[in-house]
Amino acid sequence: MQTPATVLKVLDAPVWRARAAAHARTVEALTADRLARRVEGRTHPVDDFLWEYYAFRPAQLARWHPGPGVGLADGHEREGWSGYLVDGAGTAYLDLERFVQRRGRTVAFVRDLLRATLSRPGRFGCFGLHEWAMVYRADREDVRHDWPLRLGAEGTDAVVESHQVACSHFDAHRFFTPEAAPRNTLRPTREGQLDLEQPGCLHAGMDLYKWCFKLAPAVPSDLTLEAFHLARDIRELDMRAAPYDLRDLGYEPVRIETTEGKREYAEAQRAFSRRSNALRRRLLEVLDPLAQTSW
């Protein structure tokens, strides 16, 4: 078996093994608290979200992938890894043809979604009310997180009722309570995702992590890890602006029911929009060549 022309460079074994080990150490440090909590039976409303909602395990994140066009010399241990081939010289590389055959539709969808999102201006007037709508008029046993509501149930409901709710993200909107859903000015659906996704949406920014790991090993691990950091930072803002009182965990609330809190939230949202768009462009640089491969 010959290394295909799609492999543009081959990394020497000491080089790529050092990069893989450094990546694994970084992920180990990032996930240590998560693993400890699972052993001890504890939960965390901010840090557990990426693992439970997106279902990408720490061990999967710890695997380092160079992405398309890069061969790994003396890469025999990657024989049998999903998405890899090893040639007669022992060089491991992405099986590009088979990857595109299997994941071509996902590649095409994610490319279209990223381009559509980049084509639109961000909207910065939602103020994180999606989390409030998820507990609106809910019985206590139906509230998703076992943390007190900062304004109480009546105060939380009053915030929803005194604001215009304008959530554009289907996977946030689908968790609205039945009483809150009709209050949303938009009607996001899975089928209409390409029409509504916009870069000001915190959930659209977090989803970049999802698209990176769903398209592994074609997406380089440094990009996936950067998307993880972005998603983790966004989740913190998401929960600081939520109706829950998380001060015992060290999270000061963003009081979106006030003028000052709205300003703070929108400024952070704009900063995340810039970071998200930069990652969207980098991910497109990876996916565009894949899309040019026939499937």
C-alpha cells in the first residue's frame, strides 16, 4: 500500500508522538475534576454540561488527530483506529476516501450551516432568556438543575413575562416549558436550522465543539480543543445569566433583569461571537477540501 497523494507531509515519529502526548496531558488536566466527580457521585451545572449534553468522552477528546493531509511515520499503533489507514512503510494517515463516503452528508451540512451563520449579523438582544424559559411556571421537581432560583419561582416567571423572548436555536428552544414556548417570537425547528442560525447565539457557539468532534478524526485536535475551551467559557456565561443562584460555586450572576446586566451580557455575547466566527472560518478551511472529494 502506497501513501496517497492527499498526504502532503509526514511527521517524524518523535514529533507527532510528542504532540499527541502533550495533547493528552492537557486533556487529562481539563477532565480530572469531571472524572473525580463521577467517582464521588457529584454533579456540576457548568462543567458537566459539555460531557453530558454533547456525549464526547474525555478519553475520546484525549486522542490526538493531525487532520487531513498529514501522515504519521511509524504509526503502526493507529492501525485499527477508526478513520485511519497504515501503509506498507508504517505511515498512518486519514482514510480520506472512506471518511468522505461515510460522513460526506454531515460534512456538507456542517459546511452549509457554518456559511449560513457567517453570512448573518449577530443578534444580541436575547439576554439568555432561554434558561429562564426552561423553568417558566415549572413545578420544582421539573426544574433541570437542583439549585435555588435566584429570584424565586414567581420572580423568575415575572422576568419571562416582562421580556420579549427571541430564541433562534432549536436545541435550546425544545427545552422550553409548554407555557414558555408560545412566548418565543421565533419558531426554530431542526429542518429550519440553516435559516435561523446566527453568530450571536451562545448555543450556536457551543455547537462548534460538537461539529468538531462529530467529524473526528478529520478535524485536527488543536481545533477541537479550542472549540472545547470556547464552549466551556460560553457555558459559564450561560449559567451566570441563568435564573439559578450559583454563588456557592463561585459564579457571580449576570443580572439580565437589570439594565446593567443586559449590557454585561450583550458585551460578552459580542466577544463570543467574534471568537465563534474565527473558529467557523478555521473549520471551513478543513471541511472545504473534504467537500471537493467525490462521494
